[in-house]
Amino acid sequence: MKINDVVCPFCGCLCDDLEITVEHNRIVAVDNGCTLANAKFMSKEQLASPIRRTGEGWENISYDEAIQYTVDMLLDADRPLLYGWSGTHGEAQCIGVHVSELVGGIIDSTTSVCHGPSILAIQEVGHPGCTLGRVKNRADVVIYWGCNPLEAHPRHMSRYTTYADGYFLQNAFRERKVIVVDVRETETARVADEFIRIKEGGDYAVLSALRAIVRGKGDVVPESVAGVSRSQLERIVTLCKDAKFGAIFFGLGLTMTRGKYKNVRNAIELVDELSRHTKFTITPMRGHWNVYGSNEVFTWMTGYPYAIDFCRGIAFYNPGETSAIDLLARKECDACLIIGSDPGAHFPRGCVEHLAEIPTVVIDPVPTMTTALADVQIPVAVSGIDADGTAYRMDGVPIRVRKVIEPTLPNDREVLKSIHAKMKEAKGQ
């Protein structure tokens, strides 16, 4: 059986044109997907049952035992952390907020280690964004700043920018100019029309120079800014001002380098300056397939997008104090529930060591590097493969992901719902 128009639950592009071939409730072929999508759909590493660490290794346990262990762990903790949420659907994220509020814990998503600075900048100066469809149909100048979509979002350029013909661009590859700004020559830079190589940490200075030139103050810009010549900056500004519609996409090379959210604020203000001459937009390149969804869900439930602390009985938000890495680095949290992420592979060593010292439960379909730190792992159905749910694309468009095979395991929502129900029962609510 072939299933058409399947949504890929890997990256923030949420490509919705995959064709999946299913035989005997197993996926045997994936068409139209990138290599990352193929690897996710064809993965055979899913755990069959919950596992618990023993003195000699691991043992299989029942779901009731695993859920009860998680409930006891969270209720016994003074400062529990619920982290991840970017690899699960919105319905599960809703229950996660309720669980965190019930135990007075902290709930944080992978946003705090990727595009948290983007949100802080947007809170200060707004977000002149648009949908990816509008970029595809209208943009004749596209800038990729501090990101490498050919490797991180393999179909972004073919679906929305460089190789994607649009309603107003019948031959996009020739009509559209692509500019890449990065500290090194990436795969994306090699196919760009213009490559700007900047020195590490020089993003803020280059953005400020571009803003000065756009405002007609190019005479104050020195001959070279962070390794970029003034003549190249002037050429870029001319390209941008002559565009009918321009779009900037930026990644962690802008948010997680020196300057952080001030870099993003400067980029947004550059878009504001360019919009006085033409139409320009800016969009963060979100990584996990539903990390944007975690920000949406947390915001309309608590008023804050990530790093939310319920220890006071109400939602409190202060990134740098209530974000996951800061809590682990200060060794404040005494229990951790991880879902839809792999902090063992990405967090600093000190944070990983603290995770290994405290009770930790992982809700994930497959073994990860975080499994090595956990006391219990609860396998679940994979959203978009054998579980359905709601996700938000990197441009903020909600998309329903559906299952293509029948599940053999409970999904995230069902496991969290059971945890929440048992916790309410234990608290007499």
C-alpha cells in the first residue's frame, strides 16, 4: 500500500509530499524524502518495552511499573526538570505543562540551546516574518546567515528557495539570487551566488555595517568589517534594495555566537531598514520538527515560550536562570523527565554528569546517548509514523501529522496522560 502526502517528522521544514510504501504494517520504502527522512522512517531500533537500570545492566519492566516509577520520582523531587518536548506533538506538550504545574517543576524545551536568543530578540523588536510559501512564490533574493540548510534542512532549498519555481518566479534558479553568510565555506555556500565569509563573532559588526549602508551612511563604514570588505557589503545592500521581495533565514551561527540575541535583534532591524525600500522578511531555521510547536503551546498555556518555572505556584520565566543548562550546571534540579530530545549528546559535560547523578526518566522510542544516563526509559510510538498529532512548521504554520502504520506501543500523549492521572490521584485531586 502506498500512502501519499505524508508529513515528515524530522526537521522544521515538515515536508508534506512524501510517499510511503507499507507492507504488513512495516515501512519498506520512502519516496521524495531526504536522507534524514529516510533514516527516520526506516529505523528499526525501536525498543519493545520499558527498561530499568539494575546493578548489572538493564531489565524489561511493564508500562505500569515505568509510569509508577516516573510518578514517584516527580512527586518526591523538590525541583524536578521536564526537558525536551521538541520531538513530540502538541497534544503531548499540553499535558507536559499540566504535569510541570502540578509538581511545581521547571519545563523547558530545546529552544534554550538553539533559538532562545531569537525569541528574546523578537520579544524586543517584533518578528517581520512570513510563510515559506510566500518566500517560494515571491522572493528573488534569499540570504542564509549562519546556517547550512543543505546538510541540516536538506530539502529547504529545493522546496522553498534556490531550486523552487514559484508563482512569480518561473525560473527560480536563474531569477533568484542566493547569498550565504558564514564563518566557513559550507556546502550551501558553494551553490550560492554570493558568499560572505566573516570572522567568528563578527556578525553584529557586519549587520551594523549593512544597516549603516542601507541608511546612506556608508562613509562611516571602515574598509573592512570582521573580514568583509566594504565594497562587498555595498554590493550586497544594492542586491537587497533592488529586490522585489527578499528573505533572510538564520541559524545557530547567529544565535549561539558572541552577541546572541543582540545579533538577532540587529538582523531584525536590518530587515526593518530594508523594508523602507522594498519588501523583506526574516525567519529562524528551526531544527527539531516541532520545536516551534513547543513555544506556541507553552506560550498560549503559560504566557511564556520556554524555560518556565512553576516553583512559586504560578508561571515564572527568566532565561539564564530557569533554563535547563543553567539549572543542571548549578545542580539545582534533583530529578529529570526527558522527552523528545537527547541532551546526553548535546549538553556540556558538567550538565550531563549531574543528569547521571539524579533520578532520570527518558521517554523516547529508541536508545539514545541519554539512555546511558537514565534509570528508566519508556518507549513510545513515533509521531508521524505510528502516532498522529499536531506540529508547527518553522514559519509558524500548524500541520497535522498522521500515522502511516498501526502502533504497537502507546504514544507520548497516552503515557503522559497516565502519569498526570496517577499524580493527581496521589495528590488527592
